[in-house]
Amino acid sequence: MIQETKLVSRRFKIPKVYQLETALKYEAYDTIKESLSQSPKRITNLVVESGLRGKGGGGAPAGTKWQLMPDDDPRPSYLVVNCDESEPGTFKDRQIISRDPHLLLEGMILSSYAIGANHAYIYIRGEYQSFEAILQGAIDEAYEASYLGKDILGSGFDLDVTIHRGAGAYICGEKSALLESMEGKRGHPRLKPKTKEPEWYFDNPTLVNNVETIASVPYIVKNGADAYRQYGTECSPGTLLFAMSGHVNRPGVYEVAFGTSMLEYINHFGGGMRGDKKLKALIPGGSSCPVLTADEVSKATLDYETLQAMGSALGTGGMIVMDEDTDMVEALKNLLEFYHDESCGQCTPCREGTGWSDKLVGKILSGKGTDKDIDKLLSLADLMNGKTICVFAPAVSGVIRSFIEKFRDEFVAKEQK
């Protein structure tokens, strides 16, 4: 019998834990005073040893990114927390900022101290107004209690936290586009550097991490790297807040260890398929991940390596479940309308490819398509893959290819007779 492993979500169901008075009764900020009296490198080393991976979609080792931050640069360093949760099917970060915002702030204090940052930003999705209000309330409380601001708890360490609201652009979830937006420019992804280096905010070294990644830090600092590694797998240690939506009886967010059976997760936490229908397909990590068939789902486990080996990705852990009645052509059309609208337009293969693909699927859906149109979609997918600045177009390419290769019969069935 699988069960939730509550490392990040352990306080979620406590009434009013978003308020400091309640949070302090349940060990909030317990790690701060001792940690700020020790070497900043201790925190970074713990994160490295824990194997914590970025939980915003990419899954890169978090500690490796932290180690890119310079030790002796005279310029100020910054921490930026990515809360631009715009990936369809993903709604886990808002659980953290609305239910336990002090956990995120505790993680931000520890992370900022580790990298030598005295100012941290939370870049939040523009539509998250009500959640932002809760988060700002927690920030105000933390200032009043001396967990933020000048000389935190008499440690000599200063930290200011600012919320920066986005304007609803999906592309600003990409870290370099996010920073461009913060600098007051159009949210266009930047060219990747030739060597590994930190991100740059107004030419100052900057660490960008997802909300859940930073919210995982207090547990690691308090309990140690080995305590975190006892959950999950060797290559995917720890837990993730998996979001589940679609044709299940109990959609929601449930935290489990990496390596959990995907089908058991759906049946146990989701209560199985709605209306006792059969599972047909599933998108495992937010809408930009290649789709899986029901047979693949039955063999899958919730970790980065397994899903990569299956030709898909764990992504943000946002599972979109589809039953036997789902029209896969309509499902792809719905996704492509979104990506067509959200392409930033900087790269021609993405700007033109998403629009053209959207029109072609619309043509097939209307009964006017042919085999040539299906093949043209696959050709467009190839043209979009690996020829753009960011991974937006390659992700769309993978989605198109997976839908056609696994459900081509449904596309053929709609061809012009």
C-alpha cells in the first residue's frame, strides 16, 4: 500500500498554518538561528549531498547550480524563486505559497545565506492574485518577527524579499525569459552560454530555482542529506508534489517518493478512473511532455530516468489523465492552440511551426485532412526540434510526434473521405 511521504506538505492540513503564530508552533524557522551561525558552504554541501533535483520541470541537480554562484565576486548576488506556474496540468507551487508560505520563506533565507544573497525575489504568475496576498502577508509577518530584514535574529545577515508579478506570459516560466521580464524587457529567452555559469540579473550573479525546490531545503538542512535520500531512488532521491487532473475521481496534489508506481498512484490517490471508464492516455509532467499510452502507464514509475527511457519526461509532475472516450485529435488541437498563442515569437521555427501545426490539426479535425497533412505535421515537428533558443518548440515537437505515433489511427479516421 503506497502512502504520502510528507516532507514539503507536512503542514498543509493544519488550520491557519499560513499565519506565523501557528507556523511557529509546528517548527517553522527552526533551522534559521543555528544555520546563520555556521558556514554558508555547509548548506550548499548538504543540498549537493542530498541529491535534490530542481522540481520546476528540468530536474537538474540543485546543488550543482548553487555551486556555480561565485564566492568572491564584488557584485551583489540574488536568489530568484520561480513561481510562474503556467504549465497546463501543474498546480503544486500554489499549494505551498497558499498553505505554508513560511516554509518557502525559511527555504529562501537558508538558500540566500548559502549563496551570499541579500535580496531575493519571488516571480509569481500574474493570475495568482489571491495566493500572492497570502504570501505577502507571510512576508510582512516575517519582517515583523525579524526573520527578514536587517540583522536577522542578531546573526548579522540581512535579507529582503520582494514579490515580482508577471503578466501572464507562459514563456516567462523559462528562467532567462523570467529574468528579462524582471529587468523590464520583453520576456524572450536568452541564448545559452558556452560554459556553465549562473544566471544574470542586471549582470549580477543570480540563482533561479522553483518554489518546491527551495521549499525542500529546510527539511534537508534540519534532518540531513541521508534523511532526504532515504526516500525515492538512487538517481531521483526525495519526493515530489505530484498534481493530478483529468478523468479521475479525486484530482488533487499528493506528495510521494520518486519511484512510486504511476498506476498505483492514480488508483490510490485519484480513486481510479471517473465513471469506471478505462484509462486511455496520460501526460505525465505537464502538457509539454510526450503522451503515454495506458500500457506504458501500467509499467511506469514516477522518476526522471524511467520516464525519459519511455521517451517522455517527468517534468513538473503534473499528470493529465484521459479516459477511453477522449478524442486524441481534439486533445492535441487543444494543446496546440495554447502553444500557438503562447509562443513568444522570437524564433521562426517556433513562431511559424506552432501556428502551422495548430491549423493542420484543425483541418484534420474538421474532416478535410489527408495522409499528407499527418506526414506534414511530423515534418514540422522535426523542423521545430533543436533549432530554437529555448526548449519551447522542441517540447511541442515531442508532443505532436507522440500523439501521432501512438494514436495515428484516430487522425486517419478523420481524414477526408
